[in-house]
Amino acid sequence: MTNPNELPRPTDAELEILTVLWSRGPATVRDVHSVISRRRPAHYTTVLKLMQIMADKGLVKRDEKQRAHIYSASRPREWTQRQLAGDLLERAFAGSASSLLVGALAARKASAAELAELRKMLDEYEEDKR
Amino acid sequence: MTLDYWIASPLALALGRALAHFLWQGALLAAALRVALFLGAERSSRWRHRAATACLLAMPVAFGVTVALLLAGGGSSVASLTVAPRMVFDPAISQDTPAAPVDWLAWLAPLWIAGVILFYAFRLAGWVRVDRMRRRGVCAAPVEWQQRLRALAGAVRVSQPVVLLESCLATVPQVIGYWRPVILMPLGALAGLSAEQVEAILIHELAHIRRADYLVSLAQSLIEGLFFFHPAVWWIGAVVRAEREYACDDDVIALRPNARTYAAALTTLEQSRWLAIQAAAAANGGNLIGRVRRLLGESAPARVPSTRASALAGALVLVAGVAIVLMAWPAARSFAQAAPPAEAAADKQSPATEAEPAVRNIEELEKRLANKQKEIQEAEQSVAKAQELLQRNSAQLDLSMQNAGGHTHEMAQVEEQLRQAEDALKQVKGSQVGRSQEMLQQQERALQQAANQVQELANGKLDEALRTQQQRLARADMALHQAWAANGEKSMADIEKQLQQARNQLERLSESWSQQGDSELAQAQPPEAPRPQTATESESVYQKWLNEDIAYIITAEERRAFLAVKTDADRDQFIERFWRRRDPAPGNGANVFKQEYYRRIAYANQHFASSVPGWKTDRGRIYIIYGPPDEIDDHPNVPRQLWRYTQVSGLGDDVEIEFTDPGKTGELRMTAPPASHGSYWQVMVSVSDAAGSVARSLQAQGFPAIPYPVRADRPSLTQVLVGPYPDEASFAKAKAALEAAGFHPVRAQ
């Protein structure tokens, strides 16, 4: 097994394949290709080649028990996210990017205490309803 | 240096002042929004969001209008804007008191621009990063969710096609883009939430798209970057963000009334994000608690936490205070300095205030004196600059004189004028000290004008015009030359006319040039130093040309023709043609003959000068007429020099000319006829005719001729040697020819 510290940072194309694997779970090259090609045109052989390289790098694991090889991400999403977030540039501009964030949640994370309070509020609401 | 210039510009000052004004304008807008939010506490979040956005948008508008007013109105609008806050503190101050110029405020402008650029650079990098999230680490969401999204988009009335993607980089659901919007769901959110909850989140994001919140957020970023220094902007920005989320939450509840499910979905998302990246826990979270409390129908949350509200209020009061001080201080200072003594005396009758007018008068005088000294300094600087220009000008003139020897008279004239202007400027500068201030002012003004004019002279426009004219003239002259050759008298007359026109034009230009110089001198020069007449100057210039420059090569006919010419324009024309006739390749670039001729003069002056200029010496004369010898036998101790020419046109082959110094005068002289194989005829030349011109004339008639001094001690009395003739027959024939031409040849010894 590869040393986690030595696992290379995935390229953008590799990250896309990892995203599919994290989203859909272990999948064949054909499955991955069908998901990718829904967003952008992609050749099956390109995806196959990429995934073979990723297996060599240790980014994905290959299960060769069945006729169609089944791939899965070797690291959980959170691990890779932390790896990517460690990038200096990412950190430098994360704050600036967050001010442009438009979405359901604020850019700033809630603290543990706040999360606990949120949970409590939801529970109390539930009890009130009853 | 450029920054200094820019600082002095009206724009910099207007920007600086507008920035100072914005301190209170921003505070005022924030206060207005606070009041509006307080009054509209029961209003919808949509209304409150609009109010906050309007306030935010009003900021650049207020700033822009202020800048425009300051730029357009200048003093008056500044005064009116400045007086308003000042009145609060001192109603006694009259509105008519003009605000003193606040130059240091202009320095705010570059600082502000630097800050804005920095902010924008970061925001741009952030935007690039966000936009990259559209493509990086994403995959298409499952088909069933795409279909659900299309149905929901219809319900929320979003018309543009929306793409739903799962992202491994996004930690929270978010919208990117407006025209081609993308909804990013964090990986696992679609699987980890119930279908109902996912729908609620999607409605929230679709509401953002319909309300164009991404665009608003970009605009907000720009405005925040523009007024980064003002807390009011950040506070209003926070209000906009908060109310934006409330408004979208309201849209969700309108479509999916189960608030608890939605609140739970938000909480779950927040929790999963918290788990996703184990970063240090933020000290205070976003506004999620407030939102959930609001969704669950608890008491309306305090829109702004009280501690933050008081801090904000403090900051705003501080900013407004600074603004008022900035506005009022220069005005108060100017009031203290410039208020008329009578007003001050009327205020109070204490001895201190009575003394004030006198003090002020002294201050005023000191200030004036300082200004005056500064003006003198500036004038001196401009004089120095003018002198520099003059020097450069004369250097240029020197250069062009070498290049265009035929126009030495013009150049010399202008050079002389410039030199005189320089002298005059020096005199004026010298006489400045010790005169009265009024005199100084007058002198300075004159100097300034003179400097300006000298500058104009130096700007080369006239030079260029002259050059153009000269070129035209040269062309016309060439045409004339050709026409002459063709003997086409009619066309020649036309060309002559054309030439005359060009010449007149040139004359006018020269006139305007010299007039400019004259007026400049008239202004710069003290009246007691009269300037030499231009006419004599130009006369001497032509005289010099005739008797010095081309004395050795002009023919007798040409000389007579030149002396018959009356106007300077015609003389110029003559000189131009004189050179044109000798140009080996007319119209083909520079006149090689002329260049070589002036080079020889320069060489002679440099190498043969003794008590007389080099060109006047025997060696100089021979050098100028026949060029460098092919060989020189130099015996400096005797002293004796023997020059050998293998071939001299018009003189013969293997000519040897001996120069010695029998009288020990320190100057080598031609003491014997050039040694050659044959005999010479001597032709005496009257003093008024230059030997060179006679020699040339003889050469033109086919005689081998060379100018030759009669006596070593009287170089002005010259003769011309004609020869050598190798045999008696040709010698006798030459004598007959010379006599027929009106000379009286004598056999040379």
C-alpha cells in the first residue's frame, strides 16, 4: 500500500474521475465514462487510459476479480479535499472567493457549539409539535 | 515625478476630496439604512434586501456625483459641500468664506487607488477560483435529479437552463454564474439528504438564480473593493448577504411549507461540511442559527447582534467625526489666516485680538515674500533651462552649419541672435538682485516669455520648415539646371518664377524667425544695450562667404554677378546655384563637392594656422584648391615642406610645390613656382581681385593656372602662374592666348 503522504495530487482530469467514483461508488470504466460524457464529450479509451494511470499511481484501486474491472477511490473524498485545500494559492484566495459565494449556507462554518444549538433547536421544535 | 504631476492635477484633488466627503456620505447612507431597517422591521426580507442593495448602489453614485461636482464646479461646490458640516460647529462662520485649497487631500487619491487595485486583484483571483469550480472536480448529477430540477425551475420561474453538478470541492450548495448558471452540490449531499430536503435546497438555489444574486454579489464585491476603507460598506454588504438568504428561505417556505425539514437539511449540510474539513473551529459561525430560528418561527432574530451593532455604531461615529474634521480643519485654518482684520476686531475687543491683524499682516507679507522668492527661484530655473536650450540650439546650429555650408549666413545669424539672447538673459538674471520687487516681477515675466520663445525656437518647427523649403528650392534649382541645359527658355522662366516663389517663402520664414528672435531680444534685453543691425550682420555674412568661404574657387564672372545681386534672397539663390553647378551628381543626395570643399577649409584651418588663419596660408590655399597632396616631404628642422601631386587637373602631372620659411616668420610659404617640367607665365592680379578667382577663371578658359604669392612678406599681393608649358611653342601659344584674354603675362623666374 502506498504511503498516504506520497500519494500524488490528482490532476483535474483525475479529480473528475475520482469525483465520479466518490459520487457513484465503485464503478467500471464504462460507468465512469457514461457519467463524464454526460457533462462533456470524452473518449472511452481516454478515460480507460487515465484510470489505468491512476491505478498505477495508487489514486484508485482496481478489483480484477470480475471480467470488467471495478475501480474505487483509494482515499475518501475528505482526505483529498484536505490535500487540495493545503495548496497555498487555494488558501490565499479562499477568503476572497468565499465573499462571492452564493448558496444555501454562509461562507463561514458554524462552530461545534452552534451546531449543537442547531440540533437542540430542531429537537425542541419537534417536541413542541407533538 | 509623474506622481507629483498627477497629484497636482484637478482629478487627484477632486478624488481626494470626494474620498474625504465619502466618509460622511457612507456613514449617512449606513445610518439611513439602519433607520429604514428599523422602520421596516415587519417588512419582507425581499424589501429589506432591496433597501440594502439600493444603499450599496447609492454609494458609488454619491461618490461619482461628488467627483463630478468637484471637477466641474471647482471652488464653489467644494465650498458648499464643505460648509454644510462646518456650520454645525461654528454657525458664525460666513458661508462666503472660501475653503483653502487642501492639497494634501490629493494624496489620498493614489493611496486609495493602490488599495482598490489590491482589493480587486484578490477579488479577481477569488472569482477565477470560483469560476474554475464549474469545471474542476465536478460530475453530472444523477439523471433523476436533473429532471426534478427542471420541474422546480419552472415552479420558481427560472427561465435559463440550469446545470446541476456534484462537486468534490464545494463544501456547501452554491450557485455560480447567472446567464449559464450552475448549481454545485457537495458530494454526498444528494445521497445524504432526503428527497424533500434536497428539493428544498434546490429551490433555495433556484431562488438565488432568479434574483440574480450572483450578479449582485459580483457588483457588491466591486463596490466593497472601491470603498474598502469604510466600515459602513462592509456593514451594508453584510446586511445584503443576510437578507438575501432570508429572502430565498422565504421562497422555499412558500413552495415547501415544511420548515422543519428545510431547517434540518440546512443543519445537516452544515454538519457534514464541518466534518468534511477538520479546520480550526471558527470563532463565530455564519447566520445559520438566526435563519433556523426564523424558519422555526421563534422570536425574530436580532438582525445585527447587539455587541456588533454597538461596535459598528462606534466605528461609524468615528468615521463621521474624522470626515467632519477633515472637512472643517482646512476651512478653519484658512479662516484663521485670511479673515479680514475688521471682522476679528468686531468679534472681541481683547488686546490679544487687537494685535492679531498686525500679526496677520506680517504673516501675509511673509507669505507673499516666500511666494516671491519661489517665483524668483522658478525664474532662475527657467533661465537655466533656456540657457541649456540655447546651448543645445547652438550645438545643433554648428552641426547643421557643417552639413549645409551654403546656409552658413542663416545659421550664423541665428546663432549670433541666440548668443545675444543668452547674454541678455544673463544680464537680466544678474540685475535681478537688489532691484525692487515690482522690477523683479517684470523681469521675471520677460524672462519667462523669452524662455518660452526660445523654447519655441528650439522646438524645431522652423528648422523643419526651413529644411522643407531648402529641399523644394534644391529641386527647383535642379529643374532650372536641367532647363538651362536644354536651352528651353520658356520653361526656364517658369522654373525661375517657381524658384523665386520658393525663395520668397524661405525669406518670409527666415524673417519670421528673426522677428521672433528680435521680439524675444527686445523683451529680454535691457534697453541700454542696443542690438547690432541685422542688415550689417547679413552683409558681413555674405561678404565672408565671398571673400573667405569660396574665394579660391569662384570665377571672376560669378564674382561680378554675385556683387551685382541686391537682395539677400537673391544672394541665397545665387549661393545655392553656385554649389549646384559644382555638384558632381546634382539632385543626388548631399553635394559631395561642397562637403569636400568645406572639409578642406576645416583641415587647412586646423593644420596650417599661424599668425593668419589656416585657409589664408599658402599651404592652406593649395590644399583647398588642389586637395591633399599625394606625398609630403617634411623637414621640420629646416623648415621645409615639399608637396607632390601626381596629377593636378588644370596644372599637369608630377607637380612639386615647395614651402619654406626664409623670413623665419613661423609660417611656411610657397617661395618658388611649382617645380615641374616646363616654364610658367606669371599673370599679375590686382589686389581687388582674388588670385584664386583669377586662377579659376583662367582654368575655366583652358589654362593651367595656380595662385602664387608675389612676395613672401606680402601675401595679399598675389599673382597667378600659368603653366607649366613643356616646350617653347606651347609656351608662346599660351602667351598669345593670355594676351587675347586681356592679361599681361610675364615669364616666371
